[in-house]
Amino acid sequence: MKILNGKETAETIKKELRELVKQRKSEGRKIPHLAAILVGNDGGSITYVNSKVKACEEIGFESTLIRYDDSVSEEVLLNKVKALNEDKSIDGFIVQLPLPEHIDEMKVTLTIDPKKDVDGFHPINVGNMMLNIPGFVPATPAGIVELLRRYDIETSGKNCVVVGRSNIVGTPLSLLLGKNTNPGNCTVTLVHSRSENIKDICKNADILVAAVGIPGFITADMVKEGAVVVDVGTTRVDDATRERGWRLAGDVKFDEVAPKCSYISPVPGGVGPMTIASLMINTLKAMELKGK
Ligand code: GUN
């Protein structure tokens, strides 16, 4: 069994980006600039956004963090999005989700200029991904594909089961892995809460991706001997042994599943860091698409 070390792989990608930034700086060219809007005080969202800003600092990208209170109006938020669309110094930006209930997330997403939508959530980018038109692919699925690529995992012709059909991970990943690309060319099955015989379907997977957000959902009896298992879960669970009182739990029962796998990604240190690295790649791409 080998670990799909997302932390290490993301560090390699960030090192490559750092070199690129250094090179650009020495040529007097523009440096990518990412902005992030964070609404409210959700612990998970704060951690994610801070990691994104920290990654920018590590590789030499410029970054701007914009924070609002939970009570911010939809109008104020939409006006900020419009201002960022117009701001020539910003190459790409994200609005961290989820947003408070009184704000329509889709309305916010639709207001983002697709050329600056480095999350790849705007319908234009979702459509571009579907049709193989250059654009932005959401960071988590892109990070998973990059992890499989960097570990040289054979995907062509393999049975891939994706558990979970979210707009951010499961659905786009199932589309990407079925494409005529490398990694890709998988026979993809998308499993969700209404699926029957989930265990039997998972058991048939050469590549099993768990993106349901239920800690320990994937157990050893659901996994084929020699399978590649990718764990996208990042649920905060209480843990009195930790000073902060919680830990991140994956969707896979790692201890019992790992011995059966050829490769498995851990939580933390698997998909999470790859998501951040992919966002950085998308930000660089946003700047390049502008011809800078
Ligand atoms: N919330 C959970 N994942 C994401 C993500 O990739 N981007 C944004 N903007 N919000 C999220």
C-alpha cells in the first residue's frame, strides 16, 4: 500500500509556481493576484480561506482577503463582486461557500465574471469543462486528477466509482474521469444517496473516490483488493485528545481500508492541499488568459 501524499505533491506544485513567480518578477511582469471574500465566522471556512491566502504568500502571489459579518446584505456582497470583476489588479477571486441563508449563492456565482471565476463554479465554466473549452475546472476535482497524474496511476479503461454527486466535487469529477484524456478514460459510476447496492458497486471499483461528507462511510468490505482510494471527506469531529477539541475525519475508515489498497489518500494531507494548489494554478491561468 502506498500513500497518495497530497501534502508533498502540493508542496512540489507550489515550488514550481514559486519558481515561475520569481522568473516573472525578474522580467518585470505581472504577478498573479487572488482575492477571497469570506462571510461570517464559520471555523471551517476561516481555516480554508486562511490556507488559500497563506499559499499565495508562500509562492509569491498577491492576495486580498475581504471579510464581512454574517449580517451583510446580498446587495453589498453583489456590489463587491461587481467591483472585483472591474478591478484590473485582481486576476481571479472566490467567494467562500456556504453563504448565510439570506444570500442567494447562485445569484452570487452568476454575478462573478467567468474570466475571474477561479473556483470554476459559474455555469459558463461548468459548460466549458463539459465541452473541453479552456476555462476553469473546480479546484478539488482538478486536484484529484493532478494527484492521480503525478502518481502515474493508470486510469484508462478502469472502473471508477465516485460516491457523492455535489456540484463542487462528485459531479465534475465523474465528468473529468470519463473524458478521453490522461488521467481519464475511466468507466465512471456516480453513486448517491438514492443508489441501491452501494456496497456491491464500490466493491467493483478499481478507483474509488469518496466525497459524501460522512465520516467513515467507506468500510473495508466495500473495497476491492488493490483498489486506488481517494478520500475527499473533511468533516470536523469532536476529539478531546486534541487541544483544539476536534480533528478532520475522512469518508474512509482508513485503518481497515488502507491494507487492501494499492494507493490511498489520507485525511488530512491528501486531497485538501491539492485543492489549494489547484486554486493557485487556476489563478495563474486567469492572469495568463488575460494575456499578461
Ligand atoms: N466551500 C467548500 N469548498 C469550496 C471551494 O472549493 N470554494 C469555495 N469558494 N467555497 C467552498
